[in-house]
Amino acid sequence: MSIRTHGHDNGAQIIFHFRPGEQGEPGRIMVRVDIPSSHVSYASQYVADLQQAYGLKDSTAEAPEDESLRRVPCDSDGWLAVPESVQSAELYEEIFDRIAAVPAP
């Protein structure tokens, strides 16, 4: 987990690195969350608090330079968000059908 300056408005990005456990499986997931400049000080404190509370390292320098990153293609079923996969569309439809069938008290 790390935070870095990002964008032209002095905003920042919190970067979360998720790696497999000690089983030695290849791969890594990186999530970047944009922070507007008005909230950078709060975000910095949030990152520091999480790092201290859970013993997380600043991951800024951990990724080897030669390790190539690749994006999941937008039309892949591997996406959990937009664009939605067929499975997600079916799940959403089922959930909304159930909500419509049982009115709120």
C-alpha cells in the first residue's frame, strides 16, 4: 500500500497491491484510487494509520522494474465491474427481480 502524487491538480493516488500468499503462485493485482487535492492530507493519514495498525509496508519501491504489468481486457469476463460480464448481468437481474417481488416493510 502506498500513496503518491497524481494528476495536474495536486491530487494523489492510493495504490493497493494484492499478491498471492506464500504458495508461490504468480500474479498480482494493483488497485489505484484517485484522491482529489482537497482530501490528500486525509488520505495520507489514512494510509499511515493502516500501515501502522496492520504492519503494512510502503509498496512504492517493491515492484521490480522488469516485472511487466498487463491490464485485463475490457471485454474479458474477468471484470467484476463495468463492462459487466454475462454472469454479472444475470446476477443483477435475479437480485432486482427478488427485490421487486418482496416489497419493503
